[in-house]
Amino acid sequence: MNWLLEAVDLKRNYNDVAAVDGVTLRLGAGELHGLLGPNGAGKSTTMKMMAGLLEPTAGRILYGGESLADEPLAARRMFGYLADQPLMLTALTGWEYIQFVAGLYGFSPDDIERRASELADRFELTAALDKRADGYSHGMQQKLALIAQLVHKPRVLLADEPTVGLDPAGTLEIQQVLREYCAEGNAVLLSTHLLDMAQGLCDRVSIMARGRILADGPPAELVATQGQTLSDVFLRLTREARV
């Protein structure tokens, strides 16, 4: 299979501690994959390695067959990264921030504005785009960062807790946008603590604890074989990992 994202046997050590210990994840076109785990499981470290922000101690990361280590420019053009705490250039307005981020990928200002306007309307952010980002709430910053990442049309979106700080309407809108994005043949790796959302939204989930993947598969299959709900499966596996 031609994977859009292939991360194989990723490891990341901090001194003698393995924060990520042999994680393998593969995403195909159209897949919305949930990465679940308690605090300290290694989810954000894994995401940061995939985004090129942390160098793996071992393992390889490929986007569409392009190695992030050996062909970084080609690989980086294929993905977008939405951090759990987006880095805002607070002196810029919302529009300026979107133009700056998307412009790094070679899109023209007109193309950027056309694509961003549609998303800003959906997220009810249009009226705020002429204001400086340092006046945005955390939820508004999350929406702005997501718009900026989607405008350049990456094939893979790495989304680390994208609904933190959002109200229910904003959370539902992001879920719909992510589903539509995958329906266009792209892929999303979604880190979240919202297990009910993951069960209803994701095609596949990986449950992670202590730097390792404990279970992987479609939510319905994990529930059918291991518990009544995804929360049951998650709590049992992560509790066992602590013993």
C-alpha cells in the first residue's frame, strides 16, 4: 500500500528514560486515525517527531514515501501540524498570520484568501481576522491555526488536541471539517482525550501508554473484542500498563 504517513519503530530517549519506545503508525488516504493515551503517554512527543520538531533517537518517518530525515523539504510539503498550544505571531492580525503560514508553501495571496475565507466563515472567525492575534481566546487561536494549516492543502494533518478550549459548536465544526478533509483523500492523525469523540469520529485508533502502543484498530472492533465502550478499553489497558 502507498501510505501517506509511515512512522516505523520510533524511539525518543531523554537521558535514560524512553518517552517513546518503538511506536509504529501508518495512515492511508482517507483515514482519520486517533492517537489516545493518558498524560505522559508520549503522544505529543510522537507528534513532534512526525512534525520534524524533535529528532527521533531511532526509527524513520516518511510522507508519501519521502523521508523526513533525508528529503525534509519534500516531506514537509505534504503535512500540516496543529500543536496543542499553537505558536501565534501575536503582532500579526489573523489575516496576516494565515498569509504568512500559507505563504511559506508558495501559495498566492489570492488563493490563500479564497480558501481561508471559506473556513473562517465556517468557524465564525471572519469578523476577528482583522484584529491582532494577541487578543484572541485560546479557542480562537486554535481555529486560526487550523485554518492556516489547511489552506496549503497538506495530504496529512497532524492535529494534537485541536478541540481544547473550544465550545461544543466549535468542536462539532472541527470534527466535520476533519471528516470532509479525509473524504477528499487526505489523512488525519488526531491526538485527543475525548474518547467518545474518538469512538464516533475515527476510522482507527491507537491506544498509547508509557511510550508504547497497547492496542490498534477500528474502534468498533476494539469495543467488540475488549469492552462495552472505547472508554472501557482505554481505562483497562492504561491501568494495566501502570502495574
